[in-house]
Amino acid sequence: MPIKLKHPQSIDGYQQSQCMVLVVGFAHAQAHHIAEALGVVNWRTLVAQDGDDAVSKAQVTPFDFILIETDGVDLFAPIVIEAVRLPSSASQRSTIVAFGQYLLPAFRERLVACGADGFCALPVDTASLIPSLTTASVSRMKSTASNLNTHCGASPQNNRDNDV
């Protein structure tokens, strides 16, 4: 079944063919589903099979968005996020959204401290995926502009704005 978006030509300032997305840690079928949803607006998607693969790709490619599944057994999301945020990474300014079924407040706090910009529950709702990503991106731009997104500076109580 094709995925339909209400306004595929322009989504909150992101035009077709503009965005590169790294999808990390999702099961093959889910990663394919996400890539299909993003392909509707011609966003390019690369899939990383594990944390090492994600860091390798992010070091050399400046991704606009990194979607990271936090429940996978082969992936330790905080370490991957910290590695992507290093100044030497081509993707250090990417908007990073963590996906998971078990995003408890303490784990969210840790992900934000490492550099995550937003959170989504699993399973991924592809109908709202792109609007959710652009919301996280706008939130990141506001945080960066006002220096609110400092390392280890967030708490779960103050982090509700990061839900996307």
C-alpha cells in the first residue's frame, strides 16, 4: 500500500530531494518501511545495521536526520549518539531522533545528555514520520540558537518538548 502525505512538495521548509537520513538499528522490514515513507518526498535513506556501521557512515556523510532504534540488542544508542556528536563527525549537526518502546525518563535523560533531539514510540507511525522529524529539527535549531542543548544539561521533567 503506498504511503500518502498531505503536502509532499514542501514539509516545514524541507523540500523534495533535500534530506539525507540514516536509519540505525531497525529490523529489516521496519527500515524498509521507513525508507519507503521518506522516499515519497524523495528523501535519501541509508540503513546502518549496527552501531559501528552507523558511526562509520555518520563520520563521512553529513546526514540531516539520524533515526536510531534504542531497543535493539546489538546497539548501544548513547555511545552511537555521542560518537555522532564528535566535532570530527560529518553528521555532528544532524537531528537525532530516538525510537523505542521503553523510553523511560532516566534513559531519555541519558539520550539527551548524549545529544538526542527527540523521541518517538515504536512502532513507527509513517504517516506522521516526516512532520515529527521536522518538529524535532526545529526544536534542535531553537535549542542550539539559545544554547539550551548543552551536554548533560537536560532532565526528563524539562524534556517533554523533545517528544515528537
